[in-house]
Amino acid sequence: MRVDLHTHSARSDGTDTPAELMAVAFAAGLDVIALTDHDTTAGWAEVAQHRPRGLTVVPGVELSCASPVAGGRAIGVHLLGYLFDPRHGAFRAERIRLRESRHGRAEEMVRRMRASGLPIEWERVAALAAGGPVGRPHMARALVDAGQTGTVDEAFRLHLHHDSPHYVPKADLDVSDGVRLIAAAGGIPVLAHPLARSRGRVVGDDVLADLAAAGLLGLEVDHPDHVEDDRRHLRGLAADLGLLATGSSDYHGTNKQTPIGMCHTNPAVLDAIIGLSTGASPYTD
Ligand code: AMP
Ligand code: FE
Ligand code: FE
Ligand code: ZN
């Protein structure tokens, strides 16, 4: 059984519609995928409707969070939530707040890029986001479309990375609050790519232990942005802290190179996630 617990559709910053994502997953021979769009559950209804027989879909989300650093700039972290109740009021309000914050932040980044002479139009960025949570991949694609850069990856390296003068932080959610919100809505909180070092600073083992104490239930261990040594370290840490260890591709369609199904989750871990959740059920035959 092949299980991929982290994918994005065009309801956030992937390029496949939820229906296309289902077809891609099915064609790749996957048995289970999770839909984890950034800060939105907008794709859930579409996957429920378009899921092919034989493919199980775990509805989820990837929340934009931050881990505070005493006296310094917070570290951005991503928190996966699976099988929560999307109607839970406080959690729903927080997802709305995160999406609204993305909007103002993207407008400011576009303003800064234009001020420095880059050919990027807010209308194009907004059209690419199609009413969903707008993110840097939409800005990257707008720069590619305008002929400014050759690829999305190059746009990140030249103009959109964390230390770029155009970068504006989002109003992220404190990650321990995120853990509690997901749990309160009956869901399973799993920290996404904890050691994806190419994206900037990463949190230390002490933070992971604190999050486990706050109710975190898993660590994403196998991820394309994790080198082998870090995977081994995280696997040991997950065992020590009593956390589930997941694996996933973080597929984004053509906005990233990674093929769907590139990393997998052990089916026993999926069973634990389903067994512990009380907020929603997987879409299955
Ligand atoms: P944002 O949420 O707007 O800060 O944008 C972060 C998103 O950009 C993440 O979800 C990543 O999927 C994506 N991303 C980060 N670095 C790159 C890169 N070098 N190439 C393509 N996508 C990237
Ligand atoms: Fe993304
Ligand atoms: Fe992420
Ligand atoms: Zn992701």
C-alpha cells in the first residue's frame, strides 16, 4: 500500500485542480493521499466528489505557523492537520485570518518588487491565486510569465527568498496554538518538514519536545527537502518522544520538481492517524 500524506492543489499553491490531483495520484499507483492545501479546506468537497474508486483521500491542511525565538525573529514552520472538523469555529476563524494576512502581505511584496523595477502585476498574481490563499509560488509564476525569470525555482532564488528585500512575513500562527487548535477540532497535528534547511532556519530538538508536550502527534520524517542524516535524526527523535513518523512528497504540480508519491508513510502510521482522529473521516470506497 502506498500512502502520500502531503499534497497541494490549485486551491492553494499547487497547479492541479483537486480533480486533476486525484487523477495524478491514481495514475501514479497511490492508494492513499492527503490533500493539505495551505490554510484552506476549499478543496475538500471537490476531492470528495472527484475521488476515483480505489483511491482513499485524507482531508487535511498545512497551516502557516511560527515558532517564537527569544529576542529574535520567529522561525517559520508548517503544521499539517489531518481529519479535523472543518466547522470548528475558532479553527475556522484562524484559517480565515491566515488567508487574509496572506493577501495584504502579497500586495506589499508585489508593491516592493514593482518599486524596484520588476515586471509583476498584482492582477496577474491574484488571478493565479484564483481567490484562494495567495503565496510566493503565485508571485514566482507571475515573474516567469512576465519573462523576468526562467523558472519558479529561479524566481525564488533571485527575488522571493526569505532574506530578499522584497520578502514580507505573514501574520503566522504560533505553532503551539496551531497544535492545540487542530487537536481541539478532533484532528491530528503533524509538523511538516521540520528540518527543511534550504528554506531558512529550522527549529531545534527542544522545540520539537515542547510541541510534543503541547499535543503534537507526529513528525514528517521522509520529505524531499530532508537529507538522509536529518531523516535518521528525526526518526530517532520521533521514537524518543512517542511521535508518529510520516513521509510525503509535498507535491505542488508543476510549481515544484517533486513527483507525487516520492516519499511514503507506513500504512500502520496512517491507521494510527485515522484511529486517533475524531473530527472527520477519510473519503474512501
Ligand atoms: P509562502 O507560503 O507564500 O511563504 O510561500 C511558501 C511556499 O513556497 C511553500 O509552500 C513552498 O511550497 C514554496 N516554495 C518555497 N521555496 C520554493 C522554491 N525554491 N521553488 C518552488 N516553490 C518553493
Ligand atoms: Fe506550498
Ligand atoms: Fe510546507
Ligand atoms: Zn506543503
